[in-house]
Amino acid sequence: MLALAAGFFCCLNANAQYQNVDNAGFENWVDLSTSSVEPTHWNSFMTADATLLTSFGKKKRVDRSTVKRPGTTGSYSAVIWSTNEFGTIANGNLTTGKINMGSTSPSNSDNYNFTKTSDTLFCHPFTGHPDSLVVWVRFKPASNGTEQARINAVIHDSYNYFDPSGADANSPNHVVGTATLNFTKTNGAWVRKSIPFVYGGPSSTCAYVLISLTTNMTPGGGSAGDSLYVDDMQMVYNPSLTTGTIAPSTYFVGASTGTAISIPFTLTGTMYAGNTVTAQLSDASGSFTSPITLGSVTSTSSGTISGTIPASTPSGTGYRIRVVSTNYAITALNNGSDIQITLLTNSIAPSASQTIEAGTSGTATSVSEAIAATSREWKVGTTTGGPYVSFSPAETGVSYTPSFATAGDYYVVCVSTWAGPVVSSSNELHVLVADNSVSPSTPQTIVQSTNGTQMTVTETPTGASREWKYATVSGGPYTSFSPAETNTTYTPYFTIPATYYVVAQTVVNGVTITSPEVEITVSVNVGISDAEANATTLTWNNGLLNIDLSNSDMVKPHLLITDLSGRIVAYALLTSNSVNVLNVKVAPGIYSYSLQDGTHKLNGKILNK
């Protein structure tokens, strides 16, 4: 176990800890179309060391083949075969080292493959610590029997290692790990072989790998014409996935805005193409029962995921992040320290619906923010949910007082912005802006006790109630008619000459909306016949004013008495066809009077004795 651990850590600390076999797909070749053809970085009999007696064994027993395993992305494979040399079977042999042909007897210890560390053409530097060796093979014995081909890979230290190791008594002391497989025919099919490495030492220094491929596990075994195809060799490493350090450890999100986050991860070992690494976020207590996906990347090596913490993630201080992969399926430990997420929200209050009159101000509303925003802006839409647009000029304070010139429904929100940027839009404030107008709105001049032009009030929205009112001073106060005028139309009618200001007042949601004024000028009805004048007498003695209408055609006339300065001293509505007596006690003297109804008017002066 100690030797295994030492070998493991030694190899992991090497620069090429996930190294593969050179020319593992057998795509590159030298000396094609000659007897010396060999795969690049691989060697066969043509480059073997030989004696005078064994040099006849230097014969072509390897070639490039277009017979490929299913699903490969390459174009070629390697095929080796055995031959019969003067009654002796020479097995097909391909190695990353060099072949030594020291004897004509196949089982002689002078026949072996070895790593020649002094020659780069006959050694394969290797500092990895693979879990297994994977290779695709297609083996066909000429006899179609039970013979077995052999694959042997030995990771060793900086020593000229021999295979088989029995050819050199010292070679076993330099082994780090071995992967060996003897296998029978594949019945004409390509078969994927996975050969685990056994790390038993005794060496702990990964420096070279010696790989030997032979058509028979027994030197000189098998028959001439045994063939072994090999393709797509791969060193497979135990995969490992680690979640990196997350920095910073504090993040802010909005109700509708997420925030970017980078999740580094370390991915080691052999992963398959198309592997996806996904970053996941726990809940606020660190549980991954229902993880949230932050982002993903397709990768077979270490990297960084550019993720997004979703909008509206609840505030919390105990979040964790982990990464998971798909092929192989690995769930890494979480990042190891708490992450704080703050949901930046804002709200406005009071937010109860308001009804205001066009051109007037409503009730101010203020925004509250989780933390003070970098900036904010109030916006408005004409439908609930927006879209919202800026006011002109922009409203950027912590409070806003509704005011709109045009009737309609308005929906106001406050949009707060923090660094990031993180943006949050508040709840809505509904403002109903009501208005009314009178048409025609042009001033009217009418004669007392005659009808003017009918006016109509237009309301937005239609009021729950309304009333027409008047004043004798522009701007009011306004007085109700008697009886009250409550229809949508009103026809001006006044019996007393003066200037009047008429408005329509509409009640919407308890709010009184007052229309613009319409000015009504009421003039006197001048002109009376001589007979009418002679039929009416006025006498004033000791404060008693007698008006005799016994013979007059006037109908409920009005009497107005003024002094010589124009000040009104008496006003009365008289009874037709009778003598009216009024108690008007003023200083003796001459006064002016005006007696009139809708069609007659009598002016003159009278002496108060």
C-alpha cells in the first residue's frame, strides 16, 4: 500500500500526469510501402537488435490498415501477424521500446522487448498514473482455435526495463505498475479491451512506459498467419472533480435581475467527449435537495463556469455551490465556505389607489429599499404591469407626488438600481386621474328671466353624481341652484341681472372634480309701455314704501332701490295685481328705483319724505 501511494503521488506531481500513448490511434507512419514500414513512435522487427544468426528474422510483420474499429475518428489501424521461419513461428510483435533478437529459439531469455532510455526512438517517456489502458482489438488466429494474443504495458522508472522481465533479473525492481491482458479470438469483430493497471511497485518513480503487442502470449506459439489489429489506444485516468474557491463571497440579486458569478472547477482524469460540467446552488441553509442550476460548460478538463444567480433568490448567508459532471457522472464537494446572497428589493407606500383631479396633486408616496440604492427613478405606465416610461423631467427622489394633466389610469413604480447593476422595480401605485369639461364653454350673454344655450358636461370617468353650481365671483365659492341641477345638461336661467360663473362638479370615488367656469352675463329687459307706467304708482312716506300694482300687467316683478351713489338699500320680490307695502327705513332723500319682470322694466326716482 505504501508503494502504491508513493507511486500515485509521484506520478500526479509530474508535468504529464494525464499523458496518453504517442500515436495511440496509429494514424502516423514512416517508410510506407516499404518493408521497413512502422507506426511513428512504435517499433517492430525491422528496427530490432539482431545477431548474425537471428538477422534473418528482420522481416516485415506490421503494416498500416484501413480496417478501422466502429466509431473511430481516425483513418487507419495497425495490423501485426506471425510468420513461419524455417519451422519456427515468429510472432507478430510491436512495441514502444526496441526488440532484441538474441536467439533463434523463441523462448530464449535473449529474446525480449526493452526500453532503451539512451535513444529517443526506442523509449516512451511517461509520467502519468492511469487507471487503465483501453485499446480496440481484432484478433484472428489462423487455426481459428483458442490461442491468445497478448498486450502488456509496464510503467517503470528510469531503467532499461525488459519484457518479459525474466530476461533481466533486475527489471522487476523498477516496476511502478503493469497492465496485462491475454485474450482469445474476437470472431472477426472489433472489441474494446479495458486493462486495469496494478500498482504494486516496488518503484515509485514514473519515467517510462513499455508497451508490447504480440500475436501470441507464448513466444513461438500460434501459427503462421495469426493476425492482430489494434486501434485507438488510450490511457484512462480516474476522474476527479473539485469545486474551486468562489470569490467574492457576497452577491446581490434583484426581483427581476440576476447577477453574474464565476465558478472555477478542477477536472482531472479521463472524461468522455460531450461531458457537461454544471454549477449548482444550494438553498440558504446549504442543502442541495433541490439545487438551482447556475450555468454549465461542455469540457473534459478544468475550467470556469460563467453562471448567473437567478433573480429573486431569497436572502441568506449559508449558500454553497458545487459542480457535477455527466460523463463520468461525478458530484463534487461544495465550495467549502458560506456564500451570502442579498435580495435587493424596494417598495412604495402608501400604495393604495388614488383618485385625483387632472392638474392637481395627489398624496405623496415614498420608496423603501433593502439597502440604499445607487440611483432610482420613478416611472409610469398606462396599463398595469407596464411598460413604464420616464417622467419628463425625470423623477429621481425618494418620494413622488402624483400629478397629471390628462385624465386616465396611471400606474407608477419606482425603479431602484444598485451596483452590478442590480435593478428592482417596486409595487405599483394606481392613480385614477378624473376630469370633466363643459361644452359650449364660451361666455354667454342672456336677458334676465330668459333661457341661455344649453350646456353639457363630459366626464372622464363618468361620475357617481354631479351638480351644476354658480357664483357671482370667479373662482367661487359656488352655490347650488334651487332646486339643484344634477343632470348632465343645464340651461342657464337667471332673473336678476348680473355676471354669473357656472361650473359642473362631478364626484368620482368621493373626490369632487370641478369643471372650468362658463361666464354667463345676464342683462336687464329694458322697455315698458306708457300705459304700463301709468298703471303703476310708487309712494314713500315715513319709511313705508307703497307699490301699487293693482292695474299693472307685470308678473312678480323685482324692486331694486339704490341711493344716489349706487348702493343698494332695498330689494324685494313683489306680488302681482296688488298693493305691496314695504318697510324701508332709510334717511330721507331722493333714491333711484328699478321695477322689472321678464318683459317689462320701469326706472325712476322717488322721494323718501
